[in-house]
Amino acid sequence: MTQPHTDPKKTIVFTIEIKNRELIPKCLLAYFFAQAGFRVYIGTFRSVNELRHRFKNVVFLHKSGYGRRAPGFKRSMTEHFCVLDEEMGAALIPSRLREIFEIRYSDFSSPTYDSVLTLNETHKEVLSRMPNMKGIDIQATGWPRVDLWRPDFIPIYETRVSALKEALGDFTLFVSSFGATSSKVYSKLRRSTTSQIERDYLDATEAAFTAYIELLRYLDKRITHCIVVRPHNGESSKDWEDILCGCNNIRVISDGDVTPWVLAAKRVLTYRSTVALQAALAGVPVVQFQVSDLDGKGEVPVYLVSECLNERDAVFATLERPVAPEERELTRTRARAVLQEHLGEPSGPLACERIVSYFHTVPCSKSPPIQPTALERSVFKAWHLIKYLEHLALKPFRRLLSRHFPPYRLDRFEKVPGGIQATEVQALLEKISIGHCRNNAATLACYNVSNNLVCLESTKPSQ
């Protein structure tokens, strides 16, 4: 293990819930923070919570409000609680933002929360008008995940993209974003809310889910290439395999980050997913099926970059059609225009740079590195092993139970396969450094502090 610097530094803590979606953008942001002199910790919720008593006066950067746990974290370890909410994105209907935000941020208040980082200026303005957000600093910074859509960072994925093209040839990527895969789950979700906007959302999502299942079965009998179904992070691959049982040209694969799959695909088929913007910006044409006015067809960015079709025959014909270079360039051009209008200038400062610049203006104390005892590390490692063996033993029963009492919920090991390891983070940092044309990942120390908790910091003396 690389020995930590003992000098105090401004310290920031990131948590990871879904590794496939969050680790690379969090590593990108950590890279910029570490180069700016911060000490950065990346870990799972559980690993951070286990060592909460060791952290003092840190910046806690979280993906949501963390509900009832937020006040405890603020009292025990956090000097500045910041929310970078990457769920509130480019698939939201602009005309209904206020209603959506009033649900999402209803329990936010100062002094528990210090700041919220938003996707764009529009989101910032809507949040700023909410009475309960008074005293919370709201900044329009953009998302690190969107930074990775830029051409500079495409080389991060080149090896994986080449391997996928060689293995699959031409394929259509279907990116699911329904979040639920049975009528039982939709009924259960509707019963659990009193919000009309949430019920409208669930009605539209269930109708789309049914339509897409019929579409996929129709395409399977006619299409001449493979369709790869990429389940949403909250969906079970096994459920999708059961739904599409008997389909010969469809494969259900949930493997790693979605980006190389997008870059390797001939076209992307999806419904209301931010991946539509990512694909279009990379020149991969996007198709969406039976988009309704309730979905916000004429105003939501993810639809504006897509070819929205209502007939199954039209979808089939489009997916079968070769993708000419002119179509790819037209797709990119349209995506850049939409991105500039809704998310800001795509060639301006990176969101990571904006976020780091913001925290240079935030008063933050410096803290020494946390150093768990050997006993603590051993106990956490042993407990992790026990829970992993329990996970293996119970997994078949959980899947069986979910068929009768859906949905199937991913456990901690399925959300973070392989854990959070310094070797993996270091490899990502080296690729990010090359993509950013700095080639200075070697100046960063990266080491495991405890189970599923990695520290990253510059090897240069702190200022």
C-alpha cells in the first residue's frame, strides 16, 4: 500500500452506489481535485459509514440528499455537504421542472445541506425559487459524466470498443431506462405515491415498456443483425431474459460501463434515456418508439436528438438501413446544437473544472489522512467476506422470491461488482490523464485505505 502524506489537506469524500455508471466520472472528478491539491476518498456508502468516526471536517459530495442519514453525517464528519444530483438530467420535461423538483428536493434545508450542483442554469433558477432551498448555495456546474462525452476522452474506451465490434459485428443497442419490468411493480409504485406527476410518469413508462417489449419481439423475427439489450441499473438481467425468452437475435448483457457499448453500436434504440444525447454526440443515430406528448416529445433534449417513430415497420427499416458517414455527421451536428441550448457550450470549461473552481471559493478546513487501525481493517474485511458468502447463498432464493413479490433489488455486491480497488482506479486515472493530454497520473498516489475505500492525492507537497 502506498503510504499517505501526513500533511493536512482539504479533503473531499465521494460515494459510489452503482459502480458501472458512477466510477469513471467520479474518477475523472477526483483526478481534477487531486491535481488541485485536495485529498480525495472514493468508496461505497458502507465503507464511508464504517469509518465515519475517522473523518473530520470534510466535504461530503453525495449523489442525493441521503434522506434521514444526512443530519448525522453533517454532525459527525462533514463541514460542507454538497449534492451533485445526476438523476435530474436531460430527460426531464422543462415545463414541469418545478413540480419534479418539489418532489425531489422537498426535504432539503439549510444548515444540513450547504450546496447543490445542477446540470444547467435553468435547473439552478428553478431550484433557487423554492422556499426551502433558502440558505443553500446552488451552482450550475454541469456533470462530470457529460465531460466524458467529449472527443478527448473517447480513447479511454478504444480497446473495449474494438473488442465489442470484433465479437458482435454490427449490432443495435437497446438501452432500457424503465426502472421496472412488470405490471406488478408499476401497480405497487402507483399505490406508494400521492403525486399526480409521479402517477402520470408511471403510466407513461408502463405504456412505453409494454410497447417496447412488443417491438423487440417483432424485430427479433425480422432483423438481420443482433440486438443487445442493456438493462437499466435498477433492473434485473434475469427478468429481461425471461421476458425475451425465445428470441434468437436478442442478447441481454449488463457488463461494465455503457459507454463502450454505445460507441460500438450501429444504432441505439432507447426510451427517455440520457444515453440518447451521449450516443448522438458521438455520431451514433438514436431511435425512440411511440413517444407521446405526455413524454415531452417537443421539448425534452433526449427526444430532440432522436428519430422518433410510431410504427414498428418504420423502426425495423431504420435499424436495417446502413449508417452513412453523412448521417453520423448530421447526428453529431444536431446533438451539439441541442447540447449547447440545454446544457451549455459543449466545448467550454469542463464540469469538473467548474466544480473544483467552486470549491476553491468554499471555506474548508484541512484534515490529516484517516488511518484505520489494522484491527479495524481486518474486521471490515472479515465482515465483508461473511456478507459476500451470504450473498452467494441467498441469491437464488432472492431471485425466486422476486418473481412472486417483485421487483428484484440489486444487493451491494451486484451494485459494486469487484468492489472499489486502488488498482482499478489507478488504471482509469492513467487513461483519463492521457485523454486530458496532461500525462500526469504518475504524480498521483492511489491506495486502498480500507475495504472498498480508496484515497487519491497528489504526491507534490501541499501548498
